[in-house]
Amino acid sequence: MAQSIKLADDIMKIVRRESELQSRSIAGQIAHWVRIGRAIEKSGNFDHARITAALAGDIETTDLTDEEKDVWLDSFVENMTQPGSEEDAFFVRRRRLGLGVGLDAAGNLVREKATRKA
């Protein structure tokens, strides 16, 4: 049975381009990459548990193979774009206190109290 999934626009742009270059459907390209990814993860040169350990700081990235480093870097960048629960709670507290919460388009500090409408 077919399933629907949501992928980010930047990922879909890559999939569309590659599917055209390889004369595959979009679904066919994604399935192809899933099979390749699975094979890489099961190969002797790639250990997903080691990547997870490196992301957690339990082992050095210098201990990873080149293939593992590539996946680690992609995962690291992705993780850095997502705030953690502690970071979310930090900014909730700052907003509650009326402290600076970020920068506007001009680079000025935006304060919660200053943005409220009377």
C-alpha cells in the first residue's frame, strides 16, 4: 500500500533534479536512495551506532570512517537547526520577563513588551 510523506522543499528540489537526470519517477528516485542508504548502513564501512555516539559526544568524530563523517555532518547540521526543549524553555522565560527575544530585520533587539499592541 502506498504511503504519503512530507519532505522539505530543499530535499524535493534535489529529488526532482536527480530523478530527471536518472530518468526515474520521483517515487522511484526516493526508493532508489532508500535502498542505497540501507545498503550503506549495513556495509562494513558504516555503523549508524557510531554516528549516534559521535553526535552524543561519546566518541570523537576523528574515529569515524569517511562515509560515517559525511552522515554525521548532515545529521549535525540538521540537529543544529532544531531548538531543544531547554532552548525553547529559555526563550519562553525571557519573553515572560520582557527581555530581548531576538533581532528584527534591521538587526535591532526585539523585546516582547515593545512588540505588544496596546
